[in-house]
Amino acid sequence: MQKKKERFYAGIMMLIKVRMPILIKVKGYTRVRNGKIEKVHSYYRIVKGR
């Protein structure tokens, strides 16, 4: 019975580690919207990863 609990907890730990969000910095750029040029500031994007 003890072995099953250890495996269960190990499986939960693996799922938590795999599903951690990662922040990636996106550099600022310019884009055209409705015929106007606008600046987009740098920002952080969340990516699901390991």
C-alpha cells in the first residue's frame, strides 16, 4: 500500500512541474492598424511548458 502512495505523489509532482507557466519577453515593434502606425511596447507572454 505504501508503494502506491509514493507513486501517486510522484505522479502529482511530475504534473505540477510540467504545467508550470514560462514567461517569455516579447520585444517592442510597430504595427499598422486602420492605416495608422502604432508602437507596441515590449511585454511578457505566458507559455505553457515543461
